[in-house]
Amino acid sequence: MLRNIMLVAGFTVAMTAPGFAAEWFVIRGADGCFVTDQRSAGEDAVSKAYASEAEATEEMKAIAACDEANTNLDPDEDRDTGQ
């Protein structure tokens, strides 16, 4: 009987383990977008949660809101010459 209870408890723990997996978010901040595994209340996620950091980083490149052209408030600013 104890063996059966332990077996059921083991299966229950194994089934809930994927629920504890890390989620990665693309967050848009004042300085642009970044990838993080912790989402604060004041931060806005610009996409869904991703299973890996590499997947979130790759998707961040395709998000229009994270493109530098969309986040640069002064497009006339010449970054190469430092002016």
C-alpha cells in the first residue's frame, strides 16, 4: 500500500515539474528592449513568454517595437560622430 502511495506521489510531482520551468520575457524599457526571466509589475512585456533565453533573444530581433528605428526619439542624431 505504501508503495502505491509513493508511486502516485512520484507521478504527481513529475507531472507538475514542467509548470516550474523558467519563462523568458521580452521587456520594453526606457533604454530599449531586453530579455529577462523575472517580470516586475511596472514593466510591459511586448510578447508572449518563451521557453528559453535564446528563443526570446531571437524573437526580440523581429519585434517592431524593439527596433532601434522605432525607439530612437531623435532620428537626426548622428551617433557615429558623437554629435
